[in-house]
Amino acid sequence: MTTREWLFLGGGIVAGVALGAGLPKLRRQLGPMIAEAGHRAGGLVSSLAEALATQMERAEDFAAEKAAESSNPA
């Protein structure tokens, strides 16, 4: 291994130990923000699903109207 590879390996180990030691404190501080982000993401996904369902319903209605028009000549 080269000196550079040893430095990256050592730095990764040090960073891992530091993160592991500070994880409980970090989790307490970031927990409310992560929960809020999850709540907002859930609301966004729900809104997108509702909009998609509405668009699909409109497309189905349009297709049904076109089919009814073509089967009933004027």
C-alpha cells in the first residue's frame, strides 16, 4: 500500500470512531428534523398520488366519451 492509501484508511477509521462516539448526541439533535422531513415527504407523496389518480380518471373519462361518440354516429 502507498502512503496515500494508508492516510485514507487511517482517516476513515478516525472518522468512523468519531461518528460512532457522537452518534447518540447527533441522533437526539437531528431526530426532530428527520421526523419532520419524513412527515412532509409523506404528505408530498400523498398529494402526488392524488394528482396522478385525478389525471388518470380524467383520461379514462375522455377515452370513454370518445368511445361513446364513435359508437353512436350522429
